[in-house]
Amino acid sequence: MSNDLRSFHQHLISSRKVLAILGAGLSASSGLSTFRGAGGLWKKYDAVDLATPEAFELDPSLVWQFYSARRKAALAAVPHRGHKALAKFSERWGNRFLTLTQNVDGLSERACHPRDGIVHLHGDLFTLKCTNFNCRYKESGNFREPLTPALANASMDDNVGVERIPESQLPHCPQCNTLLRPGVVWFGESLPYDAIFRADEYISAGDVDLVLVVGTSATVWPAAGYIEEVAQRGGKVAVFNIDESTKWPDGWFFQGDSAEWLPKALE
Ligand code: BV8
């Protein structure tokens, strides 16, 4: 693995197509918790345990407070120079660059990343979906805070306790009055078909000479599988991570804050 920017830039400018796979570490410098490691806990709960249909079924009050706290934190966060460097790179490269983000915080959009250049593999915090299978109500771009008065105290702060909120005071569907859920992909749920199609189509068309792996532990599938797919087709891998254990056997490893490395690598 190399962290030589010159050889990286030579490969970058000669690449026919580039892919980026973004994870929670990209937003860490905007103050948002990651999923694993130190950031992986919300109060005494493991984020992975809360990001499941079973957790929501069992305790929608707890899960809605988890997501409301994250909505609030994401709305208060500011995109950093790394988010902006990716957005500008996407503007310059057009359809020769595709961003696959695992992040649900909306910071890439707020950094003005071109909408047709980014795919949300795991949905986003500001989309709401009805839990009534027959209703199919779905609302995007809902930045209302709090979603209901009962959720006003939801917080990432460990010192703020979890309340027992009656289901009637959680968000409900305006069409059929059934409980709404966050429009994210939970563990055990399939990724959105259009996201999978877009990613597969871009990679299987060939010519992806470089994949940028930014701030992700690459432990969540099928997102992590796209890295392998590009490498198996001959593409080079450039990892941007603070953790050396995420190194890839071949390519580049830029150890440190992606907010610092991305502007140097892409501008
Ligand atoms: C599915 C939304 C099947 C919710 C999330 C093999 C194949 C297929 C599936 C599986 C498989 N093996 C296991 C599975 C099941 C599962 C899975 O992958 N489990 C893992 C835990 C092993 N996958 C699924 O369930 C997926 N669904 O496969 O469905 C199916 C098919 C048909 C029909 C039905 C079902 C769905 C997975 C999606 C889950 N939802 N998010 C929410 O946000 O609440 S995933 C969640 O983890 C986030 O999206 C997050 O982004 C993502 C990945 O984590 P990371 O982003 O990598 O974050 P993490 O904290 O792990 O790491 C942060 C990194 O940043 C670290 O490396 C750190 O060092 C670094 N870092 C920190 N600071 C910085 C930094 N780097 C740079 N700069 C910094 N400053």
C-alpha cells in the first residue's frame, strides 16, 4: 500500500471511470457518530441492534428516539471540505464518477453533491415510510424537527435518558394513520432495487479503474462487496481511513481524517 499522492494523481487522471464508496467515517469530522468502534453506541445500545425491523417491532418508541436523535444531530452538523471535494469532483467528472454512500445523514447533498452522481445504498434519515404494507406512503425531504412533540427531547447526549413514548405520539401516516418508520435500510432488509441496479450497471459496464473507499469499515454487505468487484475487474483501490486495519492489499492507503485527505487527493 502506498500513500504517495503523486502516483495516486497519475492513476486518477488516467482513469476512465471512478467509483466512491462512503461510510460513517466520512461524517465523523462533522461530529456525527460512526457505527462501530467508539462511535457505535447510543446511550447503552449498540446502533447495529437498533437498526433492525425486529427492534422497531419490539420497541418503536426506543427506535424512533434513536433516529430522532440522529436526525437532530445530522441537521446540526455541517458538511466539511471532504464532502465538498467529493461534490466538486462529481461535478467535474459527470457520468465517469459515481458515489455509493452508506451514509443516511444527508451531508453529501448539503455539500451540493450532484444528485444524479450519488446513490443512497441505505436510504436516509429524512425519508419516512408507512409501515402499512398496503399503503406504501413514502415522504422524502422531511426535515421537520421534532417530528412529533413527544420526540422533542430525543438526543445523542448520553446524559439524556430514553423516554417511554406511547405509540400514539410517534409519527403516523397522513394517509392511513398507521405508524411511520425511518426510510433507512435496516439489517436484514434488502437494499433499494434502484440502488443495486445503478451500482451493478455502473460497475458491470467496465472501465472502473479506481475505487475510493472513504471512512468505512467495509463490514456491511452487500455495500462492501462493490470494492472487491472493482478490484477483481482490475480497478485500483484507494482507502481513506484513520484505522490502519482497513488497508487494502494493493493500491493506496491514506491514513488519517478523510476531511483532510480528500481535498488533497481530489482537487
Ligand atoms: C441485506 C442504515 C439481504 C440504517 C445500515 C453478506 C451478503 C449480504 C448480506 C450480509 C452478508 N453478511 C452479513 C449480511 C447481513 C448484513 C450485514 O452486512 N451485516 C454486517 C454487520 C455483517 N447486511 C444486511 O442486512 C443488508 N441487507 O443483505 O439484505 C436481503 C436480500 C434480499 C431480501 C432481504 C434481505 C443491509 C445492510 C444495511 C444496514 N443499514 N444503515 C442506519 O443508519 O441506522 S448499515 C450502517 O453501517 C450504516 O449505513 C453505516 O454506514 C454502515 C456501514 O458502516 P460504516 O459506514 O463502515 O461505519 P463504521 O462505523 O463501521 O466504520 C466507520 C469507519 O470510519 C471505520 O473504519 C473508522 O476507522 C473510519 N473513520 C472514523 N473516523 C474517520 C474515519 N475514516 C476517515 N476519517 C475519519 N475522520
